[in-house]
Amino acid sequence: MNASEPETAAELTETLAPIYQLLGQIYLEPPTERRVSELRSLCAELDDPSLPPELAEAVETVRTASVDLNELKGAFTRMLQGVSYGGAVAPPYESLYLDGVLNGPSSTEVEAFYQGAGVELAVDDELIDHAGYELAFLGELCASGDTERQRAFVRTHIGSWIVDYHDEARRTEPPAFYRGVFALTESLLDLHAETLEHDDE
């Protein structure tokens, strides 16, 4: 990934597909040593002196953050499942952040988007608009090369609310690894959106 020689949307999305899919798993499931290692390996492949500063910093954070799985599991429960004795974060469902209610109109729109793209995810109906599924779906769109749907999904769905969730989660002072995951997700979505828009000009 070389910022001095901008990638086309097709080239970038081929790179992003496995990263989005892995990030989807990280948002959905408690952390494991294997998943942490896989994400660090993908970040090592991304690492390049010409990366945008925010992305470079996120990659470095993910690669170097100290990891205590017990601490990460506690943070996962608190931030990504919204379960805590105090200080829990509203979990990352699009409908909670855009509609103010779980399974609101946004959930129906997300489900329709999945179906319209012909992508079948192993989705629990109650979780359909969780960030993890939305990132996994975006990974599928990247793998298929469907740049039109990628652009629409980033603009109207995952890219329209995920920063609000991250801002809430950051207030709980998450472990460095999760701070890196959040920054990585935002930086990749920004770069993805910019590249798609550039290709559309």
C-alpha cells in the first residue's frame, strides 16, 4: 500500500477484504491469541512509510500494544456486548446509534442491503446491524469487487455511525489493542471512501 502511487479502488479493496473480515470477527467474538496474531500479521503487511499518518499510527498501535487476554476479554464484554457492572458502552449496533433503539429502521435497511447484494452471512437476526457483521459484509463486497455497493454501504451505513460508537468506547479507556483496532477501522474506512470517490471522478 503506497500512498505515493495511489491504488485503484480495485487494488485497494483486494487488500481490504481479509482485513475487514477479520475485524468483523474481532468486533463480534471475544479475543483470542490467534485473532490478535492474525491482525498483527495483516498490519505488518500493510506497514509502509508512505501510509497516511492516522493509518500508520493505528497499524503501529495494533502491532505493539501489550496484550493481556483477560483484560481484553473484560473490555470486549464491556464495550462490544454492553455488559458491565458500571460504565458499559452502548454496543455497536447501527440502529442504536442512528435510530436510538435496537432493531430500528436502520436494521431493516441493513438487512435489505445484504439481501440486495446477494451476500449470505451467518447472522443472528437480533444482531444483523452489529459492527462486526457490517465489517464482514463490507469484506465480502471487497472480495467480490463490487465498488458501487462498497461506496453506498460505507457512506450510508458503517461509515455513518461507527465513529460515534468508538468515541463512546474510548471514554471507558480501553486497552491499547482495542484503541488500535478502533483507529485502524476508522482509518481504513476513510482511505477506502476516499479511494472510491477518487475513482468515481
